[in-house]
Amino acid sequence: MDHFIYKDGQLHAEGVPVADIAQAVGTPVYVYSAATLERHYRLFTEALSPMPHLVCFAVKSNSNVAVLKLLGDLGAGMDVVSMGEYLRAKAAGVPGDRIVFSGVGKTRPEIRCVLEGGIRQFNVESEPELMAISAIATELGVTAPIAVRVNPDVDAKTHEKIATGKSENKFGIPIAKARAVYALAASLPGIDVVGIDVHIGSQLTDLAPFEEAYLKVAELTRALRADGHDIRRLDLGGGLGIPYTRSNEVPPLPSDYGALIQRTVGDLGCEIEIEPGRLISGNAGILVSETIYVKEGEGRNFLILDAAMNDLVRPSMYGAHHDIVPVIEPGAGAEAQAFDVVGPVCETGDTFAKGRALPALAAGDLVAFRSAGAYGAVMASEYNTRPMVPEVLVKGDHFAVIRARPTFDEIINRDTIPVWL
């Protein structure tokens, strides 16, 4: 469910006409619904309510500080994968003891930064990283809480570029090697072993891979406890998918996911951490764009928009689908025609959809890309010196710009010409 619906013939974001936002801010523009963000976060907390838990929002899915503050004020933790994301979470008012630091390539400056600023735990992905954390924690005279990310060799049956739990992926430590790595961690100074971490991929639409992975984690928990480790937290990752189309395919509900967690690891007495991103923010955002031209080609028509692959790269990068809808509701019985929906960037890959059935559209008409709140603005760039797309947050009948579109002067003035040129 989201809060982008037609009212009186116009697409609204909660109580605000999307066309009003486009007129005030310009296009392209990302628009987020506070009500949808809040609702989706609460679905997870309710699903895990029978167990001690912390829902850590995956900051990589949408890192705007206003979004992080909204969720942090509700009690969310944050899952971060860089110093920048950590500092964004802190800027949003999230305390260090609700921030989990993941990622395969944590640098020494990043490790030092979060140890000095406070951290709930490091999700450790390799022995060299573990040694680095131990050395820096010892130097600072602090103890670093850690969970080892284990790779359970489970096929998440998702897109190859967002699968993370198979043996050939770069993530985590092979589960067969885990007991030896935990023994190493327990022997190191400055390290406090608190739990186990696992994450098998993103946009999963079937619970079976989760169940397979979590049963392996339960078995490992019992083995590690027998080895003398105080395993008190299980970080089960994120990855629950969302419906990108209005088809009959419906991914599992958070309540079903919570029941699975209860069934597979609920008897271990551990605090449960999860790291949802896409399911909280994905359907909470749209990208609004204006039609520049409708172009007749050889055997096909092109809908040329002012949004481009630098604003929303998912279709070019992953072949991802986003429903595209007109901001003005089509009349009953309006005929559809096939369009290749493209942007103005000089790349053939700057294509959002091919042969997409849409109602008749003309230059100046607005369209909205649904389900664009996750991995949209965070992956945007200024390719072709196109200004970074702005972001807007709606709450009820009002909205605010939460990231402004830079001017061309601001973009160009970041560059520096050497004195010898």
C-alpha cells in the first residue's frame, strides 16, 4: 500500500496534488510520502513484536537525512555501509547504539570514526577486517561489538547483481569456516562477540531462501554457544521484495516474514535485528517527470522525458521495471498506445521502458514512476552535467524540499582550474 492515489482526476501524494509540487519545484523531482514510510516501518515492528528486536533501516536504499530522521524518531535503527551513511544517521539524531555498520570494505578511518562516535555493532566480513577492528579498538582503549557475517551459500533466486548469499559472492565468511573465525575473534583484544549476521540478497519474493538461511544460522548459533560464545543477537539482514507492478504477483507480507523468523530462530532467546530498506522506502516514493517530446519513429513511438538514467538508473542497470502513470488520470475507456519511454541523455541505455502501453500523452504532460523511493535518488548522478534531482517530503496536505536542485553555477564552481592552465 502507498499514499499516491488519484483524487478528482489528479495524482496526489497524500493530500497534495503532484502537479502542484512539479510546478513549485520543477521536474524531474522525487516525492516521498511520510505516511507510507511510517506505515511500512510499523509493519516490521509489529511483525517482530513477539521477540526482542530492532528494525535497522538500510540507509543505502534512501539516505536523505529527513527520511532518516522521520524513521529514527519512530525508534528505527540504521544499517550503514560507509562513513558517510554513518554521519548521515548521526545527523538525523540516531544514536550510535542503534547503528549497525555493514559492508565488505570498511577502511581504517571509517572504523576509527564509528568507534569514536559510538556503534551498536560491526558486521565483520573477513579476518583482515576483524584484525583491523581489534587493533584500532585497542589503540582507542574501547571494545568493539561484532557479529560475523556468514555466507550460507543459499540461492536467493533474485537478480544476479543483488544476490549476496551464494558462495561465489564477495560477501561474508563461508559458514563452514565460521567456528574458526569466531575462535579468532574471541582471542583478540578489544573485541566483544555479540552475534551472527547473515544477508542473502535483495528483492526476494519467496520466503523459502530465508528459511533455508535462517535454519543454518540457528544451527550455527547452537554450535557457537557450545564453543563458549555468548551469542545474543541475530542480524538476519533485509531483502524482502516489493511489488513493482500492479500485477497479481504479491511478495510475502512482513507478518509472514516475522512468523518465519519466530519459527526458525525464535526459540534461541536472541535479540533479532533486521535491515529492511526497499520495503520501507520503495513504494513510499515516486519520480515525477515532464514529457519533452512525443517522437514518431520507424515502427515505434518515443516518449521523451526530462528525467534520464542519471536520475533513475535502475532500468538501465538492472533492467528494472517501474510502473509509469500519467499525473492526470486518464478518462474511462481511454485508449492506450505503445511507447518506448526514454530520457534525453546521449546513451541508448537511457531507456526506461520499451513498448510500454500508456494513454495518449503530449509535450508538457507529467508522468510518475512508481516505486521509486528506494535506490532512486541515492544512485543518481550529474552525468551530462544534469543537476542532481531534488527530493520532496509530503506529510498530509503540505510538503517541503528536503534536497534542493543545485544551480549550474554551483555544479561548475566545484571544479578548480590549476594556476598553470
